[in-house]
Amino acid sequence: MRNLYLRIFVSFWTAMVLVLTFTVMATLWLADERVEREQGRQDQLAREASTVLAASGIPGLHDWLTRESAHAAPDRLFVLDHQGADLLGRHVPDFLRARFGRAFMAGRAPEPPSDTRDVRWLSQLVTPNNETYALSLLRTRRGPFGVMNSTETPIVAVVITLLVSTVVCFLLARYLSDPIRHLRAATRSIADGDLGVRVSSLMGTRRDELAMLALDFDVMAERLRALLQSQRELLRDVSHELRSPLARLQIALGLARRPKANLEQEFDRIERETGRLDELIGEILSLSRLDDPARTVITEPVNLGELLETLLENARLEADARSIRLKLEPSPALIVDGDRELIDRAIENVLRNAVRFSPDGAVVELAVEQRSQQAVVRIRDQGPGVPLESLERIFEPFFCVAKARDRDSSGYGIGLAITARVAALHGGSVRARNDARGGLSVEICLPLRTALG
């Protein structure tokens, strides 16, 4: 079953049915035992009545009947004479009187009637004067569930209820507690630092809420592992990136301390490396702010066409220095809701990369188009492209393609990571592919304002 409610519901009613079934079976068994005891008692009553009648006559039989009738209640014990009258003068049911009369006239022992009542004919009693009497036991049938009215039924029901409920509750508790125990052990393992633990494989074939919880737990554990690994890689990459400018600063300081050193040149180098260090720290801080779960995006209408035109004007200075032409394709006016500064920076990072890695005299194409309910900003350069195995990783912090590790590129591998974070923060995405015409094409997808509102 895929629902704990259904399993608990079925378990409850299964317990109820089992209790009722076993109670009826046990009571029927006890009833059979009681019938056997009553049969022996009936034979004993017949012998006692014959003995009393032979020894004490009718008066003695009268006293015996009075005494035994009280013991036989709620069943009724009768002694009928040849006229069908009870020896104690009690009312005799009509069907019993009629049956007895027909049997007496026929000169044979009356037969038990096939009626709603059960008449046990025990014996014919004959006096020394050859007067005939009939000893009969009138018992009321209890119907198919009448056996439940026996005195043993409450005790049997209580015992069986305790036994069945104990077994059912144990099985149900075991079913519910096993995955919880696995989850608890996995939680302790994660707390001890083992992020490779998984529990969904221990759930077997179950598909209920606890199995779904195990799957969610595995997803959480995998994300924690990925985040922790990313954090370690980030710390390693940050330390590596900081070490390079710091080493150059130390070299510049050492050179500046030499006799007859060119202090102006060394101071320029120190200033340049300090600027790089400040830029790197700024990029890292920007990335960490975007990863803050408590960060809220200040939304406002942003016209992507106008934004691209502004970015092109800002990038022309760097592009013109290398004779790179920036081409903005005509596009419709598309408006998104978002943080203008963040969207500006996300697109600018891709545009600067396109200019940086394009050869001199190349063309960098920009376009914005609508796809379904999204605005897609596409930027294509004419650079060397990216190996297929690295296309997804270029949006990871500090990841750089081997050829791009050149310090002259002034890149730290953070710009595209910021672009990916900004797109995700606005409910969009970013992807890169090698264009068939050469170069790298990066698409930034953002939800249109109409889709959001």
C-alpha cells in the first residue's frame, strides 16, 4: 500500500474481523462442549425422574420437577400427562400441546418439532398404574449469533481482543518503526560526518510516506555532501587565488627593498596586484551574498532591450581597443521583473567574457527573444569555445578551462558563477553550448513579467 492511512485503516479492520472470527469460533467450541455436558445432564434427568416416580409416585415427581425447573432456567422443563397438561399446572405452549396430543393418540413417543424452538424429548415416564407421562425440555433457539449471548463470550472476547490487538499492533509498530530506525541511524551517521549514508535502498518495495521520506532524506544527504564538497573546493580555490597576488606582492616588496630599486615601478606593481586582490575579494563577497538564503530580490520592471544597449556602450571601449565589433540584433521590447543591478551584472559578466576570449577583429553577437513565457538573452562570441565535458562546469565558482588560466585574461572563474546564481534567484536559468559556426553561445533565460504577474 502506498498510503499509511490505508495501511492503518486496513490493520484496524483486520484486527476487528479477526477478533470477531476467533471469538465466534471459540464460543462455538465452548457451546459444543456445553451441549455435550447438557446431553449427559439430560440423560441424568431422565434417570432421576424415573427413579423418583417409581419410589415416590406423582407427589415425589411433583417436588422433583419443582426443584429441577429452577435449575434448568432459562430453559423450561415439563412433565406432561396424557392430556398434555403440565404436572405443575404451568402454561404449555400450543405447539407443544398439539405435538404431544398427536403423538399420544398415535401411541408413539413425540418427535422434536422443527420450529423456532428446540424441544428435547428426554423420556416417557410410566407409573406402576401404567399411566404415561412425557418428560420434555423446551429450549429457545438463539439464532445464528445467539451463541454470543453465552456467559463465556465476554471473557473469550476480552482474551482474544488482547491477543489479536497485541499481534496486529506489534506488526504495525514494526512496519512503522523499521524505517524510522534506519533514518535515525543515518542521521547519527551524518552528524558524525559520514555524508555518504543512504536509506532509500533499505526501504525494500514499500511506496508509502515513509519511503518518500527516505528518498527526500537521500536527496538532502546528497545536497549536503555536494554543498560541503563545494565549500571545500571553494576554500581551496580561494586560498589558491589569493596566494598568487599575495606572492607577487611579496616579490614586489622584496624588489622595492633592494638598493637602487626602481620604487616607482615596484609601487605600480604593488598597486596593480592590490587592485586584483580587491577585485577578487569583491567577487567572492558578491557570490556569497547571492548564496544567502535570506536574501530578497528587489523587483522592478527591467526592459532588456534598453539594458543591452547600455551594456554595449559600456563594453565598446574594451572591444574597440581590439577591433571587436559588438552587434545587437533587433528584438521586441521584453520586460522582466527583477533586480536591475543584478541582471545588469549577470549579462555584463557574459558579455565581458565574450569580448575577452574573442580574437581581434571578431564579432560578438547579442540578441534577446521570447520563448514561451521566458525572455532569452543570447550572447555568442567567436572564441575557441569550451570542451564538451566542461560546458556545465563553467558556471561553478573558480572553475576555469585550462586555456583560460592565463593571468592575462584577468579572470577568476567567478563571473559566470554569479550569472548562474542571479538567473536562479530570478526563477530562470543559464546554459552554454558551442555554436556550430564557432565560438561559445550563452543563453540567459528569465521569466517574463506577464508570466510572473
